[in-house]
Amino acid sequence: MSLFEKYGGFATVSQIVRQFYRDVLSSQNLKVYFEGVDMERLIDHQTKFISHALGGPAEYTGRTLEMSHKGLRITEADFNEVAEILQETLEDVGMEDEDIESVMSIVGSTKSSIVEST
């Protein structure tokens, strides 16, 4: 059984993504990255991406991580804050520690594609 199925499919992933972005947008450090962004579109896109990453049926057809984050000048500190928010969100929805570890490992593997080296 995939993590997508284990945790309730699209309904749960959508809840996770919405809670995650609420928390991200409340951060003074992070909200600047989302100025002028169509958040409903981003949430829909991210729900598909996360569903796919958790083994769900959604097919991710968006831009690469590199292209999506190019020019945003995302710092390692901001990446780490986003990761912390995601981990807290996963804990809040009741994901098991072992599964959170798996998700966070995937997130960690994306750092070099998202953080802009200076």
C-alpha cells in the first residue's frame, strides 16, 4: 500500500497542502516568495505533485523543481524552515514517524534543486 492510499488519498493530501501553505504564508521570512502567486492554482498543482510523490495516481506534468524555483534566491535557511513546517504539518495530520521520515528524506533530496547557491 502506498503512503497516498494509507493516509486517505486526495482528501488528506489536499488538507496537508492547504494547512502547509497557511503556515508558510504566516511566516515573515517565507511569504515574500508567494507575492503575486495564484495560491489556488499552486495548491492544486502541489496537491498533484505530493500525491504523485506519495505513490498516488496523480500524474505530475509541471515544470522541474529547478525551473519552478529558478531566480527566487531561496536560501538554505528558508528551505529548512519550509521543511520544518512540512514536518509539523505531517505530524498534525497524524502521519506515523516512519512515514514522516520517508517524506522528509524525499524533501531533503530536493534541496540542491531549490536552494540557490550564492
